[in-house]
Amino acid sequence: MFNKINSFPEGFLWGGATAANQIEGAYLADGKGLTTIDLMPKGSKRNEVAMGNLNSFEPEGEEVYPSHEAIDFYHRYKEDIALFSEMGFKSFRMSISWSRIFPNGDDLTPNEAGLQFYDNVFDELLKYNIEPIVTICHFDLPVNLAKTYGGWKNRAMISLFEKYSKTLFERYKTKVKYWMTFNEINMLLHLPYTGAGIIFEEGENKQQVLYQAAHHELVASALAVKACHEIIPNAMICCMLAAGNVYPYSSNPEDYWAVMEMERESYLLIDVQSKGEYPGYAKRFFIENGIDLQITSDDLEILQKYTVDYIGFSYYSSRCTSVDPEVLKNYTDGNVFGSVLNPYLETSDWGWTIDPKGLRITCNQIHERYNKPLFIVENGLGAQDTLLKDDTIEDDYRIKYLDLHFAEIAEAIKDGVDIIGYTSWGPIDLVSNGTGEMKKRYGFIYVDKHNDGTGTLRRIKKKSFFWYKDIIAENGSKY
Ligand code: BGP
């Protein structure tokens, strides 16, 4: 009656994922305007800026802005894409920098040189049969939109984003089939400046501001889904979630309820993008927290009509929680979302819990919640690599991490979860979003660039480069 499900299906989209501001550099080249990330320092102030508590529009002292040069993908994309092709990539996730297309965000006409740059990148990818997976907005927006409009606090952002995304669909309709609207939309609730260009004013009700901004992004995302379907009928467009299942620290029902609450916070915006309406638990949450959202009846209709085709998500860590104050003292910072230390799991050098089984659980949870195809668009290990004298990098720790995660993806597929692809985060070393530094490396390809900005930018294949190449060549058949 039932046939055995094999693991990775034919046509599985193996690849790697990046974001414009973490690789491109050339921050003012060819008419590009400043983006919010271009004014984010590295070092101790970075977090406060990311959280919207510190205005970074007037830089002070000797700040270093990592996005200004990054790894210079802008000038080296041909070399980098050739290396991706050598690994056998079937897909490459990248984002478009809004301010290359509309330097101020509200310009009347787009910047042709910016559009041309992405044409060149897509052509290069397609030359090697690598499918571009495009994030329309990955943690950056034109500075003018943050300064003049207050970022996504402002409803006017909806039509500006709609215009920007339509411009992209029209221009790239023959080249790009897979789209996603906002990177890790739920991160907006934790990193309001990074995610939405928000800087809080004195005395503002933060929750009110955050959920109103999120509502604006949801409507904008739904309008992008509409436009995408109209302009590119065979396209697939998704939302993108920072995912990671949560464990209760104990069998206390209160701990389990705390898990439910954490997961609901993560899923709330995705529930809207996938199911077309605010869930009941969200309405209760808004009322009980004095959050009064401005939502029109047109908004509700748009949200309901234009839901996403698939779910993209990042997975780095699981989390763990408890209601016991003593347990809560034992805490680690994950990828922004903190977690109680799970006694069964190890953490990376940056305190991120490593949990391959959590990826299988997460895939199953998202599948059961939405019943749509899934795309794992970020996963990987940030680690310090050492370039040895003979120009090699022995990154066995990265191979081990990926190997264990791939085995669990295979299990999830055998569980019946429809997973269409996997793009590992930072296939080439890039600037860390969290720290603004180079020393936290994810790549299969080493880039000779260092925290202090020095380095030749030379590209060097790591041991994991050859390992990933073999996995792709065999379509993960070992799992
Ligand atoms: C995700 C972001 C990425 C990326 C990744 C790793 O949240 O979407 O942009 O940076 O995290 O984080 P970090 O760079 O802080 O190691």
C-alpha cells in the first residue's frame, strides 16, 4: 500500500545562502544609497543599535562599518560563483540591496546600475544552472526610510515596498523563480532596527510599535505575493522564519506552557502569512498587553487572499525554557533568542546550542502547522578557522555539524515532510550579522579578511568544500 520514502528527492536544491550587506561591500558604488546596516558599527555598540535603543545616524569616533567592504562580492562574484559551481550548487540564496535599486527608498525611478548588477549576478548563476533564491529584504533598508519615515513604524512603507518588489519582479521575471519577502520576519520583534529600521523614542510603548510595524510588513509581504503571482505566474514566493523548537526544562505543565508561548511568538507572523489571518491567541495577546493595532478591513482581505506558497526558515539552535527562577539563571544567548542551557546539548563558541535532532523536530512541527513545502534556507556552524601554513583549513568540526544535521533532514523527509532544498548559511566566509566581525566563519570557502579590516580577500577552499561537493554529487544518498 505505502511505498518507502527515500531521503533527498531528485532535484533537491542544495546550495548556500547569503545577504547583500554581509558580502557585497562597494557600499556606495554605482549610485547605491546608504542602508541602515552601513551605519551599524561592530563592537559593543552594535547590539544596542540593532535593538533600536541607540541612534547610529551620526557616527562617532573611529567606528568601523563592516558592510562597506565586506568580502567584496560586488567585484568578485564571478570567481565566487565559479567556486559554488565547482561544489555542485543547485541553488544560491542571496538578497537584493534595496538601496542599490532605490537609493533613498522613495525615489521616483530605479537606479539602472543597481538593477544591472543583479542581472549580471543572475546571468552568472544561470550560466552554471544554479537557481537564484532571492530575498527581497534581508536586514537592510535605505537609511532615508529609517530617518525620514521611522522605518516600518510608518504605514507609508507598504507602498514603497510594493513598488520596490514590483520593480524586481518585472525586471527579473525570466531569471528568478524562487522569492522570499522578509528575512526572518519574526526577528523584527527582537532586533527592530536591523529588521525594520526602528529607533524607539522616549516613552514609546515598544510592544505597540513592534506589532504595528510587523503588521505593516505583513500587508507589504502579502501585496508582494500578489504582484509576484501576477507578474511571474510560475514563481514560488515564501515568508521566512527564524525557527527552532523549544523544550521544557522539566515535566512541570507550567514549563510546557512557557514553551507554547515562546513558540507562538515565533510563529505568530508566519501564521498570518501562511493561513491568512491573525490567530486567536494573537488577538488575546494584543488585548491583554494593551496593544491596539491600526488594521483596516482592506488589510484583512489582503492578508487573507495572498498567502505564501512555501515556508523558508533558518535553523541554528533549539531552545529550552522553564518557569523556575533558579533554572532561568543558567542561560545562554542563542541566535538572539536566549535559552536556558539544555543539559543534554553542547553549545558553539558563541553560545549557540547545537541540536541536530531539533532540526528534525522543527521540520516536522512546521510541516504539521502549515502543510506547505519547506525550504531550509539557513543553517550552519559559526566557528574560528585557522589557515595552516600549507594553505589548508581543517574544519572537521564544521563537517561534523553539517553531517549530523543532514542526517536529521533525511529523517524528516522520511517522516513525510516535503523539503525542497537546503542552503547552508555563508557558503563563503562573510561578515557576521550579530557581531559585525569576520572571525565567526561559516564558509566552505575561506576569505582572507580579518576583524581589523586587513587581508588580501583571497579565497581558499576549506576541507569542508570537498566534503560538501561529494554530498551534493551523491544527492545525500549516504543518509
Ligand atoms: C541569521 C541571519 C543571517 C546570519 C545568521 C548568522 O539570523 O538571517 O543574516 O547572519 O543569522 O548569524 P551571525 O552572523 O550573527 O552568526
